[in-house]
Amino acid sequence: MENAAYIGLSRQMTLRRELDIVANNIANADTTGFKVEQLLLGTEVGERARNDAVRPGVSFVLDNGVGRDYGQGPLNQTGRPLDFGIEGEGVFFEIETDQGPAYTRDGAFVLDPEGRLVTEAGHRVQGQGGEIVLDPAQGQPAVAADGTISQNGQPVGQLKLVRFDALAALSKGGDGLYRNASNAAAMDATDARVRQGMLEGSNVNPILEITNLIEISRAYERITRMIENTNDLSRRAVERLGRTS
Amino acid sequence: MRALRTAASGMAAQQLNVEVISNNIANMNTVGFKRQRAEFQDLLYQNVERMGAQSSAQGTVVPTGIQIGAGVKAGSVYRITEQGTPSQTGNRYDVAIDGRGYFQVNLPSGETAFTRAGNFAVNGEGQLVTDDGYAVNPAITIPQDAVDVSISKSGQVQVITQGSTEPSIVGQLELATFFNEAGLEAVGDNLLMETAASGPATVGTPGAAGFGQILQGYTESSNVDAVSEISALIVAQRAYEMNSKVISTADDMLSVAAQVKS
């Protein structure tokens, strides 16, 4: 009898979590290099209340994980020479942080007072041979599609682009940075292209997210009603069966 | 409910975005103005179920985990130092920089400020000053009997005085460049100040390697593009609306939950 209420509750808990994720997607609809996320749901087969060969077993809803869509976001022109967008799915810039290497799709880089290429937060951008140092006296840097940076026609470094076999192993650390949570090492990506003066926008589809939002809200209401109905049913059963005439 | 705070962070970010865009539009006709852009980053993530965690005694691991984000924050608001279009004014003390560099200006406080706005004038003593009356560094004094002033591409200031046919050199304009131009601090009145992030100024003559050239009789227009600012404004407004929609949905769900009784 109580199975219906508990199954409803398991769905409501996942709906609350789905709402949190949709809210985060919408809040980041304008975040550079953001990748849309979705809750992955599965069924958890539960035990029946009593041994009953006729009726089927009950299945609860369980959230198995958060899936991230690493699809390409739109490249938006900014006109800034140190903005870099990656064209190619699942490819990242390698960044050196105090906690080890991190990976990002946000290519809005700046120069620090020593002329090193760093992220907005001041983490050093990794090149093929260590950090990349630019000389401001040599004019605007030009970046080729393979990430080679040159000034005045002379190459000064190459942006390190990496990819992973299993993208699901990447964990998010905020600030647009991903960290490698598995033992798999990053590999050099040779098939991606770097676009100078462009930044990759978020790949959130706002219309889809608003539709999800409506669905979540309606589903939550429906299940609340179902739980109420189940409660009504058991209350009436108790009233009727408990009557002594 | 986490969704409420997440959406609130989204609304705050879009509000900042609108503020930056409105400042760009307001300065569409400001001499030497460089447009700004707000850049956003995602906030920290909560690990509800950590990826790679053991899911059974047999050593199976959670392949994806559950990470839930807490919203968005402004990563930075940076200046886009793209060249503005030089516009002809005909004023002989108007100078535009074509390329990299900033003019140096002596502030009354004794500090040096940097500017791209070259709409200069001369004061009562014949000294070249900004339109606020601050002297341009290095000081250039135009003699009172000058009939014509010409400023070369390399910043050399020459005058032809009355009764003379030979031009005489009265000064040399200099430009300052920085390792990290985006690190300069804007203090209003078209002026920028050096910071630890920008690095020290490198001073040189216009036209030298790494420095821009001087155009006399022109000022540099603002590099704000009205069409792209207006479309950015539309996007920001819609994003703000969608975040408010999340708040009302979360509120609806809370009220549904609160009404469950019996």
C-alpha cells in the first residue's frame, strides 16, 4: 500500500535535483565555454511488501549521475587578440594551477606583468614546451589554427590542446575549470582548431531548458496529487474497515 | 531549495551584464573609449556522489557521479583594446594613435595617467594640455608667434613662427605601452592608471617597433559597435527573464509541497 507513496517520493527527490541542474544551466546560459548538464535517471527495483507472485515488483527512481553534453558551443567574435575559441568537441586548453593541471574551454586569456599568457584567474596557460611568454614590443600575436602563436612572423609557442578517452571522468571545479578525476592521461589533440578573437559561448539551449522547467514543475504537482490520493485511499479504508456497526 | 539561489546568481550576473552594456552605449561617442565586456564563470560544484567512488565490494566505480553547480559569477569585466576608427576633426592639436600605446598625462596630484583621447589644446602659457587642463608629458610648449603647427607620424612637433620659413622642432610626443593593457585601471575622464597587473610602462617614440603612429587632425572614436551592443542587451534581458522563471517555478514547487497535508 505504501509503495505508491514511496515511489512518488523517490521521483519527487530526483525532480528537485533536476530543478537544481536546470537552474544551473539557465544561470550559465551566457557563461564562456559552459557545457549543458542533465540528470541521468535509472530504475532501482525494490522489494515487494509481501510475497505476491501475481503482481509485478515495484521500481523506484534513482539518479545515477550527471551527464554533460560536450557538444560544440557557438563561437562568438569578441575582437580581442588574446581570446581563443576551440573548434572541436571534447578538446581543452591545459592550465597549470596550484592543485595540478586543469582543463578549460574558456580561452579568454591575458598577459601577466611578466608577459606570460595566463587565465583571468592568473593560472598559467600551458604550451607544448611549458609556459608561453609574449613580448609586447613585438606587436600583436597571431595564432594559427593548430595553436601556434607567432609575433612578427616568429613562432613563440604553441597552445597545448588535449583530449580524453573518457570525458565522463572529468570533474568540474568551478571557474570553468575541469579536473581529471581518473587515471587516464590527457592526450594531444591534433584535429582541433583554435580561432583567435573568438570565444566559445555556452551550449545551453534556453528554450529546451525552459521546457524542462515546465515539465519538472508539472510532474512535481502530479506526483504530489498522486501521494495525496494514496493517502486519501488509506484513510478511507481505515475509516470504513474500522467501523463497528 | 538550491535552485532559488542558483537562479538568483544568474539574475545578478545578467544585471551586471546590462550595466556593462549600458556603460558602453552611453560612451558610444566618447573619444578614445574602449568597450568593455563582462565574462562569466560557473560557481563551485557540490559533489553529491563523487565520480570514481566505489559502488560495490567488487571494486566497481561510479562512472559519472553527481555534481550539482551552484550558479554563475562574474569572472571579469575587461576592456577590449581594439583600434577605434580615426575621425577627422581638422583641429591641429587633435592627435589620434594608430596602433598600440597611450599618451602620458601629468595629474595635479603628481601621478602620471595614461589616455588614448588625444583631443588636446594649449593653455595660457602655450603648453599642450588635455581638455581638463592637465599637461601632456613630455611637456610641449607652442611659442606664441607660431603660425602653423605640424605633428609628424613619429610624434615630432614642429612650428613655423612668424617671419620664418624654416620649421623648428619644439617637442616630441611619446607613447607608453604595457605588457597587460587589460590590467590598467580606469579612473574616469578618459584616464587610465598603471597597476601591478598592468606592469610598468614602456615609453618610446611613436612609429618605433611595438608603438603606434600619430595622426594629426584626427581623434580616435570609441570602438563601441551599437548593433552588437543592442543585440547583447536583448540577450541579457531574455536571460534575466529565464532566471526569474526558474525562481517562480521553484516557488511553485515549494508551495505544492507545503500544501500536502492529511
